[in-house]
Amino acid sequence: MSLSAALPQRPRWFSGDALGPRLARHTLTLVALALLLLPLADLAVVTRDPWAEIARLAQGLAWPAWGAVETPLHALGLTIAVALWGTLAGVVLGFPLALLFARSRLVRAGCAFVRAIHELFWALLFLQVFGLSALTALAALAIPYAGIFAKVYAEILEETPRAPAEALPPGVGRLVRFVYSELPLAWPRIAAYTRYRFECGLRASVLLGFVGLPTLGFQLETAFREGRYHEAGALLWLFYLLIASLPWWSHRRLVPVLLIGGAFLLGPWPAIDGGLLWRFISQDIWPRPLLEGDWAGLLAWLAEVPDLAPAIGNTLLLGLLGTVGSLLVALVMWPLASRHFGNRATRLAGSGVLVFLRSTPELLLAFIFLLLLGPSMLPAWLALALHNGALIAFLVARHADSLTPGMAQLPASGRLAYELLPRVYPSLLALLYYRAEVILRETAILGMLGVATLGYYIDENFQYLMFDIAFLLLLVTAMLNIGVDALSRRFRPREAPLDVPGG
């Protein structure tokens, strides 16, 4: 039989089943919508000579100035301590909520709200009460992580087989059934997701430096902003080494030691003024006419709120472009790390690029691109597409490595088009929809770099102490994220055989 005769007439994703055409329609609709709205995006390069700045940055990464870094160990230790204690607090708050998640609509709504607001926005909120302290950092991580843990743990427990619990003798209490039959089966997945969330906590802890907290991100932002790229390169490599060595230094036997050591780095703790805290929660973040029941005054207050339509439009537009960009990046990059293509050297290089991009937070990537390309929507788009696309590509490549092609005689291009891509594409699209809500959350905070999304106005109103307007914008941001999350769940392929992390 000739090779052409052995080839299928069309890839499997265009077969007559319901899944293939639906995935094709989803993809084409997303790409067409992005192309249609692309002229509305400000994607200009406004620097005179970006290549010279890129060359300076490359030199800084190639020859990092380790001796110029000031107090890196303290900043590194504080970054780990904030991530570890913030994640632990999120687990302590989120696990009990997970047990109520399926039975309480109020719990589900509350968790959806707190996880829809980015950690940096929570930090901006708590800065007004606790100042630049560890309490601000821990609360900024613990509150949204509690909502995330509640949702994910509840889904894991819901998927746990019920047969062992049903096999217990009659009269055994609900708590005993849970502890001895359900929790042991769910524990490996719970532990795995908690480890993944801790890695996310490390990136979030670095980002908290962008609002002034003395983690590694504070030094990174200062070095990049002042053009000290050799020092910034050393700090960036230090962060990558931290992520790469995570399996060794975060072993469960070392966790108690890290917790105890981290507790000493978190201080000093601020003096909490209960009256000030209550005033902030009960008065400062609410419009005064609303508290006084002055409905006419409330309408006048709303009239003074800046026009939110452009900010909402830019947020949604950048979220859409970031989602489509992530799809394109993932399609191009996942074969670079798959065992089915290339050789060992190319796969190692491809995997290294993916680890580099997925380990670098979007805000940090956008900040670097902003310095190189100037203020526009382009740096934010590149950051969203590269970070999320690399994360999706990494997981898809791992999924593809578990597959065995049925036609070994096909060349690499044939294996990609006719064997592997049709089989992994449902998982790729499911990952993309999982990340859509996360992409929109990140889109909002990129406004802190000057992009005219909702985050720009949130940061501005916090700076001018206009807490009531800032809180209103946070509510709008949360509602947008909840809506996008609900929409992505509706269109997410249920047939995708890939366990993916959220958040």
C-alpha cells in the first residue's frame, strides 16, 4: 500500500461526529472575532529604537551581575514565606468551604466573587488598612486562594468514587465516611493541586513587589525600570532557579522547617486598629449617599464616576486577543517539547523555552515588553499570549507524549496533522477555556502598567484615596470575570481527556 493511500482523507477532528465540527466552529469564531476587532486595539510600537533596548536586555540576561544584587536572600526568603503561608491560609479557609460548595449557592457565589478579583487588587485594598506589611501580602493571597481551593477541592471530591463509602456498615456517621473512605481516595489529587497552587503563589508573591511589598518583585521592578539590566538579569535567573528547584526544596518533609523559618521573616506585624478597619469596611469603600439612603445623591455620585465603557471594552478586547494569541502560541509551541518530534536537543530547548515563559508572570513579562516597545496594548497582548500559550503547550505536549500514533510510517508533518493534533486538540481547547477567566483577571491588572483597562482606573482611584469608586470598579471586574468563567464553562469541551489546573 502506498503512503498516500494510507493517509486518511481528512483529519479526525473534521469527522462526522458532533465534537469535530463544534471544535472547528469554536476556533474559527474566536479567530474571526479577534481579527474583526483587531483594528480597535492600540498595538503601536512607540519607542524609537526597540532593538537597541532588546540587545541591552539580552546582554543583561546573558551576563548577570550577581555582585550588584542587594539583599537577594532576604527578598527570596520573604517571597517563599509569603507564598507558603498565604497558600496554607487559603487551604485552611478553602477546605471547609469545599465541603459546603455543592450544597450552598451562597458559598458558591462568595467563592466565585473572591477568586474573580486578582491578588494584586486585594493587596491594593488591604494596603489601605495594614500598610506595607506581611499581613497585607498574606491576606491578598489567602482570600482569593480560599475561593479557588473551595471550587477545585469540591470538584475533586465530587469525582471521587462512592463505592468505598457505600461499603461501610450501616450507621457509620457522615464524618467517618468522609475521613476513612472519600478523603484517602481524593488526597493524591488534592495534594497535587495544592503543590501547583503553591507554585502559583510564588509567582503571585513576586508580583506583590509591584505594589511596594519587599519581595523579589520589588527589586526586579526597580532594576528593570532604572535600566540596570545586568542586575535585573541576576534577579530573574534567581527566580527561575527558585522555580526549577521547587521539587527539591519544597519536599513535604521540609515544609515544617520552611513554615517556621518563614514565620520569622514575615514580621514585624502591624498594629491593627479595629476601629479603623471597621470604618474602612463599613464606610470608606461605600458611596456616602448609599449609606445615608439618599437615592438622588446616589444618582449624582454615579454620574461622577468616569465612563467605564472604554475601560470595559479594552479589558474584554485584550482578554479576547490574549485568548486567541494563547491558542496560536500553544499550537505552534507544543510540538517543540513533544517526544514525537525533533531530537533530544531540540526537545530540551523547546521545553526550556516553555518553562521560561510559563514561569514568568504576565505582569512581569508585560513590564519588560513595555520598557522595550513603549506604552500600548501590544506589550500586554504579548505577555498574555506567551505566558498562557506556553502553559497550555507544556500540558498538551505532556498529554501528547502519552499517546501512541497508529501510523508510524508517516513523516513528522503527517503525524502532526493526521494523528496527534486531532487527538490533543479537544484537550488544548479545554485548557484554553479553562484559562480564559484567568486571562481576563490578568488583563485587568495589566492596567497598572498604563494600559487603559479597568485595572488602570482601579489603581488610579486607590492612589487618590477614592476608595468608593475603586471598590465599584473591583465589583465590575469581578462580575466580568464571573461572566466569562460561566461562558467558558458552557463552551468547554467535556470530552477532553486532560486533567487541567485552574487559576
